[in-house]
Amino acid sequence: MKTIVLASNNLHKVKEFQEMLPNYEIKALKDIDFHDDILEDGNTFFENSYIKAKTVSQFLKEKKIECDVIADDSGLCVNALDGAPGIHSARFGGDHSNEANREKLRNELKNKKDRSAYFFCQIVLLHPDGSYEEFTGKTDGEISLEEKGNKDFCYDCMFYSYDLGKTFGEATEEEKNSVSHRGRAIEELKKRLV
């Protein structure tokens, strides 16, 4: 079975990639003893994904390991806010505080009529020879100023999914994964890998 390194230690993300790519062994950063922080200082989802993939690929090269690397970057884009929070989704209202992020989003939108939004995911597949491929996924909806459902995952309780007819916070994990931006980007990646 071929191995792919996922530039993440997020167990939920590793599980999602593993479930959708069953013909591959997906390894997290901890599995390859990579423990450094990666500075994501790009201006786009692509740049941040590429920075992560390149950093991990360089680490593998130094260990003389030839392996593909997958990295992704994703976020919430609100049309009335010119695409914000975008690449700053996790830190929109402060340092990775879900509650502060939602509060800032609510405040920014309280006088806006257009609350349409989408979640976007960018995946970069970087090969050992330095060539890469990119895959994207998007899911459309709008922002509900009232929080509904599970509040554990940042904006989910405020993102009303057009596909599901409810917020991501009210959806089961299976329902959300079936229409999610990451799920759709992985589907595109899967077509290339299978």
C-alpha cells in the first residue's frame, strides 16, 4: 500500500482523508516525527497549502524518504465581507477562539442584507520531484446570525448549508462530510489517485 503524508496532526482530518482514500496509508506529521510549527504566511489558500506541503516534503527529502505530501487550507468566505474571514478564519476574532470568531462575524454582518457565504478548501499534492497538483472544493450557504446545533467546530452552527437545508452544526458528521468543501476537494484528488 502506498503511503501519503498529510501535512497535519488533526486527527479528524487524518481520519477523513483515510476514509476517502482507502487504498493509501495516510500518515500524520507525528507519524514521521515532524514536530515543527509551519509558518503559514501566504496570502491565499493555495499559498498556505503549498507552504505546508513544501516544508514537509523538504523534511522528508532530508531524511531520504520519497513520498507524496498532501496539504490543505480551508476557510469560510463571506461575500458581503469581500471573502473574509477567508485564510484568517481560525484567527478572525482572536487566537483560535471559536466564540470570538463567531461574535466578530455576527457583528460584521448585523447591518448586511447579503449573508451568502461558502466554505472553500484547497488541496496541494506535492510529489517528491517537486511537481504538484492542486484540487479545490466549495460548499455554498449563508450565515445565520442565530447559532444552531453543535458549537464545537467554529462557524458550523452559523453556516446554513443550501445542500442540507440546515446548519452544519445541526448536521450529522456523515451529512456534513457528504457536501463539505474538504470532502469535495478530496473527491477531486481521489479521481487523480485512483
